[in-house]
Amino acid sequence: MTYDVPHPRDRAQSWASCDEDIRRYVGEALAATGLQPSGVYVHGSLAMGCFYRAKSDVDVLVVVPEALTPGERERTARVLAERSRTRPMLGDLEVSVLTERQAAAGRHEFEVHYSAYWTEKALNGEYAGPGTDPDLAAHVTVVRARGVAISGPAPTEVFAEVPREEYLAAIEADLDDVDLTEEPYYGVLNACRVLMVRESGVVVSKEEGGEWGIAHLPEEHRPVVEQALQCYRSARVVSADERGTDGHGWDVEALAAFRRYLQPAVVDGDASGLGAGPGAGLADR
């Protein structure tokens, strides 16, 4: 996939400064669903100023006044799937549609969910929704702390506050689901984000987590974090199949050592015990 932009291709972008074709694509795709939202909110990398169009998805929460009909849910997913064929970036839209009541209740319920995983299913008449999604704990936490309202009230007026333990559980589950050998740069950066959140309590991006990891992790793990950041920021165009690795090989042993280092955090949920050996903690490094 190629694109023509008048600035460095590896420029980090936010919603306020993103390329016009991305802004147009998001607006037109959502308008084509026929939904009449009371609010549309960007979260994730495009909200936090670390969207890289050669890699990143566009994360959006859409709030509607009332529950959708089955036909409206199916149409929403199908239209987003159809539009994905002409998207101007490698990453796809990731959209969750919630009612105002669902957003305010904080039970992580949704009317419809669309992401690249659901593209073919939506085109075949299958779609995600209605249902519950534990990942919404992370999405809502980010949108409340750092999200952008494209339309509608401020996010803190719409979405219920998420307990910290639910947010941590959501990002840790994401870490568990990733195979570092298949998605190394995503997995490494997300792991650093988990550790940073545990230590600081601040809502951060994967990029910020990676920068923190370089400054705080044991020296032997810093090269793999540096490589992950370079890949995340790279403007080199890769295929969808190559996206997880940035199209090149990784040091499998270094990834395995990094995973072993992380294991106490995943099992115990205690950042103070994440050292290379018993009793070694991040505060000591």
C-alpha cells in the first residue's frame, strides 16, 4: 500500500494533525453506516499522538441514543467491512458502538464491534454484537483520560469510570494473547506499557511504554525494546501478513528471555517482583 504525503512518512500523528485522507476516511465510513450518534470518540494511538500510518489502527467508540435493531447492527458491520477495502492505511478501523446507557453503566456491553478480524465475517452476514467485551475497560479508560471527542460531550461526561483493576486486567489479557514470535513489536511494547502502568498508574500508549522500558528495564532487554520501537515507528510499507514482524526476522532467544522476565508480572500481578531473579524489582534498576 502506498501513499503520497507532504511530510516525513514516519511522522507521529494525532487526530488534530492527521493526514486529511485518514480524517476523511473515518468520517465517510462512519457516515455510511447510517448511524445517528450522540458522540464519536477517538482513542488509542491517534488520540495519544503516536499514530503511524504504516502500522497503526484507528480506534473509535461510537455512542448512540438507543439500542440498534438487528438490521442496523448488521448494516453497520457490513458497511465498515466494505469500506475497509479502500482504506488509505494498512491498519483498519476498530469500532465499538455503545448506547448511552451502556456507556454510562460501565459494564462493557456493546451493540456492535468491528475490526479487521471481523471483516470477512461481516461481509458474510456475521458480526460481533450485541455482547460484552473486556477490552472496553481499556478503551474506555484511555478515552476518558486522553481521548478526543469528534462530536458529542466530553468523554468523562459519557463513559463511566473504570476500576483500575479492570483496566489492568484488560491490558494484561492482551499481553497474554500475543505470541511474541508472531507479533514481536506489538507484544514487546504492550508488555512495557503494562509494566509502566503498574508502576506509575498513568494511562500511557505503547510507544510511551517502550520509551519507559528503554529507561527502566534491565540492560539485556533494552535492545529488543529499541527494535520494537523502531519497527512501530517505521514508515516502510509491509503487507498485512508481515505487519506483526515488520517483515523481518527477530532474535527468538531475546524474545524468549524477555517473556521469561515478564512472567512474574503476568502470574503475580506485582511489578515490584519483575526482576531477572528472585527479589529483584524494577525499583532497584
